[in-house]
Amino acid sequence: MPVRVTGIMETEIMLAHVAENTKRRAVRKLHEKAKEIAALARKYAPIDEGNLEKAIKVFPETIGERARNEAGQFVRQEVFVYVDMDMPVPERPGETVGKYAYRMHEHLTPFGPLNLGELSAAKQSGQREMVGGKYLERAMNEIGESVVGEVGFSVMNRFDY
């Protein structure tokens, strides 16, 4: 008894779409989690003039269409949280956030000898999150553990078993 197989091209197209949609869902979830990490890092960051909080950013700022190379293939999509060390400090022409960001991250209480300033202490009294050193690292440690699981869950929700 012969067997006739149909729909091979349709199946190939469907699998290509599944792969593309899966990557898109994963990148969206990564971006969502990166924004959560940045928001928490801003809460943890000390405040003097507010420039450090503004310098904590997510790249890319938004998720749009995925970039392609010259051959039309999708390129690797990266999402990361960072401190824009080159961001100018308007109150101090010629200076950037970089030195302050590093000094606060590495040497501010409770991880270093420097104490909170007046504005940072006021910020601390108005929230439960601890203002202080290692602000970016602590945010990543707190939220980062859930990233892989949530990305996996987001991708798996695409499929019905």
C-alpha cells in the first residue's frame, strides 16, 4: 500500500515561521527583563544630581524589526543593561558620569567605605530598596536568576502540546 506525503513545502514554511517567532518572543522577553533590571538598578543607585539614574540604560531602547545582514539573514540580537559612562554631566561641563558611577558602584556603603550623601539618604528613607554600592550588580543578581526560566516559559507558551 503506497503512502502519499503532502504538504512538505507548507511544513517547511511553518517551521521557518516557528523559528522566527520563537526568537522574536525570546528577544522580547529578554528586553522586558532588561528593563526590569535597569529600573531596579536605578532604585538602588545613589543620587546626587540624578545623572547616574539617567545613565542606567537598556540597549536597544526598543525592540523593533530584527536587523539583517547583507545576505538577508537575521543577525544576532543582543540586549543588555549598562551605565552610559560617557553621558555628560550638565552641572559640570566637560565631565561625564563615568568616574562617579564607578566610585559609587565599587566604594559606596555597604560594600565600601563611602557613606550615603544627603539626597541618597533621603531617597533611601522613601523606599524599601537599599540605596548603595553594587547597584547594577545587585539588580542583576536579584532579577537575573529568573531570566532564563521566563524566556523559556515565554517560548514554550508558543506551542500547544
